[in-house]
Amino acid sequence: MSEEIERDVMTCGVCIVGAGPSGMSAAIKLVQMINAHNEAIDNGSKQGTRIDEESLGVDVPVIVIEKGGMVGAHSISGAVMNPVALAELFPNYKEEAPLEYEADIDEVVQLTAAGARKLPITPPTMINHGNYIVSLGKVIQWMGEKFSELEQDVYATFCGQEILYEGSKVIGVRCGDKGVNPDGTPKSNFEAGMDLHAKVTILCEGSRGSMTKQLIKKLNLQNINPMVYATGCKEIWEVPEGRMEGRKVVHTMGFPLDNKTFGGGFVYHMKDNMVSVGMITALDASDPQMDPHKNFCKFKQHPFIKQILEGGKMLSYGAKTLPEGGWNTVPKMAGDGFMICGDAAGLVNTPKLKGIHYAMKSGILAAENAFDMLTSGDFSASSFERYIQAVTDSFIGQELIPFKNFRPLMKKGIFPMGLVKGGINYFSKGKYPWVNMKLHEDHTEIQPMAAYYPGGKPEDDIKYDNKELIYDKLTDVYNSGATHEEKQPCHLKVDTAKCKECYEKFGSPCEAFCPAQVYNIVRDEKTGAFERIQVDFSNCVHCKTCDIRDPFQAINWVCPEGGGGPMYNNL
Ligand code: SF4
């Protein structure tokens, strides 16, 4: 249908897709620069032409679209934020931004099934002095308010559905339609998605952005390694007074993950007796039944974590993927018509567990480059590619390049050799190892059931109480605030012809890896044989795990009707 209908076209100078940390930073920086430029022209302190609709010959100089129902609704992270990039945008951020605490005490704890041992020395990459514990959602909402003070609005509930090209040049994005029946026919409230034609398109879609994925494939932008990911599940808890004090940042290794599965847990102290508790599991785990949500629940049951949460109240839940492959997995970040920022470009420092300041800085650098293009009128491909050099020369490149092999070094197990090699990698400033180590797409690492569980899969021993400590997926989905218009086409495009084979070979990993119980296999009651897959798409929290980990790559996540998805609170 979308090919045949007539669409409104809005022309813009710069189109920013996604209002997360990179998108909001790009938008704010660009508008700050345009305003300062125009003011200087107006008061005669600078020669040149104003940047506005008229000089650019467009309907709007800058537009930001966001698929969530409001700015910050889909923003989630641990999070301990390095404030360096936020300080560039807002020198008064310490007084103005909604920060929780400046991190004071760092602990790294190794967990075994029943024990906990604090490492005597905190690894240098895990020292957080000068960083801030934050709710990313709150920070992004605040940035949205700052953007409003610049007399600009984010177009929330507008999802980018596909990239528009002229040959291989990106010329903008098409927004998703609204008011479409599940069978694709229009409802009475049908609204065709607008085409946004832009001189500059900045993709800030976050981890495994659905349009960024299309773009990387179409223009062959992949680096020497594909991007690899982990899934993090997180809750905010209000805990009894005195349970966690001292502006503390705790990271854990070990239980419940086996030695070959990369990941770990965290507990961060927030204001008002709240804690942020979460668990990250790498998506290259060979266990076909790997379940990030179950790992999170087991983590909370560990005595070391339980004693913090017990008697408290769970307030909200969310899940997201994070790109953790490092510099050699970052795709070509710019080309004719476009730039890619933040998580969408894989800009995450895995040994430091930091990505928000890279997202913000890359947004700022994209904005500076876009500003130069708007003022010079030079929109050539090479002008866009200046952004790649700017990122490489910034602290992002300086910090990521030496650790480009960090994630591959963990592939053969974390204790003890992964940590030893990681330490040598750190202290040699990346000189060891001297080669580029290989990574493979996460889904290719999953083993068949028969190989991973030769004696059959053991019985599941986890019991969800749904009121005291561990919550099943559906209860957690409720606490994520996720909703979707039920009468719309399913946004999880599943090639169901592959499902039976996947069930027989891998035991349908989608049932396990989805942290929101979207995928349910209907089995024959007597024989347990596969009958069909049921996809409850309205539970989806937009984490993208399925798009990444499905062993047959038979699931394609596309953006649902704008406004659907989680409504994260304080995450
Ligand atoms: Fe995440 Fe996919 Fe499940 Fe949605 S359906 S919550 S994107 S794994």
C-alpha cells in the first residue's frame, strides 16, 4: 500500500532520526550554532547569510523525529555517565541536569553460586570518580525541555520507516503510516507517513537501528568485524533506608553466567532510596536457550543482591541491546547524504561500560559538520565523510582504537585468561595483541540443542514470586509501560516457514531470548510437537534482541506505528 499512496513531502536542512542521547545532542548543538550564527549576522558582528528556511530553500531547517510517545520514553541505560559531552552542551549541567549522584565508591565483585568476593583492586577501567549515576530517561527528558527553550520541538510518535535514496545518495527518510489495519488496509483514521527530504540525514536510532541496518547492508558499510551485541535487563527498586549508601557503583562478574558467556551485573545507588539493578548477557552465547531475563532473575536471587533488594519495591522495568564489539565493528559512519551516531554506530566502550558520552559527542560532531555544510552549501559526499575523521580524532577514537580487540579477547572465557589478556591489552595501550582479531555475527555462535544439551535440557528451577523479588516476563512488561495499538500490522516480520526447523534444531531460542515474552510456541498438547508460533507483538519493548540473535535471521524488526512501545519511567 505504502508504494501507491500519495504522501506529503516536507523539505528540511537537517533531519535527525531518534531523540536519544546522540539525537538530542545533535539537535541542541546544531540549533545553538545556528542561533549564534544568525544573531551574529543580525547584529553585524559576522559577515555572511542567515541560516533559515529561505536561505536553505526548505520548509524547516532542522527536524527531529522520535518513535516513542514522548521524548525519553524509549531511553534506557545503566547508567553511570561520563559528563564530558554534556558539559560541552551545558556548562552548568551540574546545577541544572537531573543527575542522581557523583559516583564515589566503586566495587567490583566476583559472584559464585552462593558466594561473593570483592576484588581487592578495582580495575582501572571500572573506576568512576567524576562520573554520574543517572536515569538516562530523565536526562533525555530534560534535554527535550532544553530543546523546547530553543523554540524547537521534537516530532514524537513519528517513526522513521525507510531511508529514501537517489541512487546511493541518502536524501531523507519516510515516516511510518498511521491507522493501518493488521491486513494492511487503511482504517478510517489513516494517515500516510510523510517523506522528509533532507540535505543532511543524521541517524541516531540507537542499538540495531532498523533503518541503519538497511543502510549498512545496502551500501556495504560494515567494518572488518560485524557488530556484536549484549542484552541488558534492568529494574528500578525502592529499597529500605540504609540498604545502599555512599553513592556506590557495584559491578559483578561470574554468576549466573558461565565462564564463556560475556556479561555481568550492576547495582547503582540512586536518590530517594532507589537503586538501579541490572544484568547484561552477551548475545553470542552458545546456549540455544540463553535467556537474558532469566539471568537477571537469577542474579537478583543471589544472596549478595537479594540482601539489597529484599523488603523493597520494584518500580519499573526495561530491556535494551547494546553494541559491544568495539572499534573494529563500527561501520563506515558517514557517506553521501548521511551520518550515523551513538549506539547506531556501535560507539560503546565495553571495558569501561560507557556509551552515553560517546553518543552525545558523536551527535555534537555530526551537528558541527552539518553546520559547516549548511553555511558553505557544500553537501558533497566528502563533506559528510569529514565526520568520520572528527570522531576518530576525538576522545571517542582515542579511547576506542586501543581497545579494538578487547571483546574478541573475552571469547575463550573470562576467568582467568580473558581478564589477564584484557589487562595486558589495557596496560600495553592496545599494542597487545598486534593483529585485528575476528568476531562473528552473534547468531552464528548458537549451538544446536543436541550439541549443547547432549543429555537433554535440565528442568527449569526458577520460581517467579511476582511480588517480592523476581518477576516473570509478563509482569515485567507491565512495569515497562509497553503498549501498542493492537489493530496494526505486526512489526516483527517473522519468516514462519523457518520456525519448525528452528524448534527442532535449536528449541526455538526466541521464546528464551526475548525479554518480553513476545514469542510463544504453540505445541501439540500430547506429543509436544511444534504446531505454530504466536507473536504477541504488543508486549515488545523494542530491545531488538530478536533481530540480532535469531539463528535463522528469520525475524526482521521494523518500526511499529509511532507512539507504541515502552513508556520508561526513571530508567
Ligand atoms: Fe526485544 Fe524482539 Fe522481544 Fe521486542 S520482540 S522485546 S525487540 S526480543
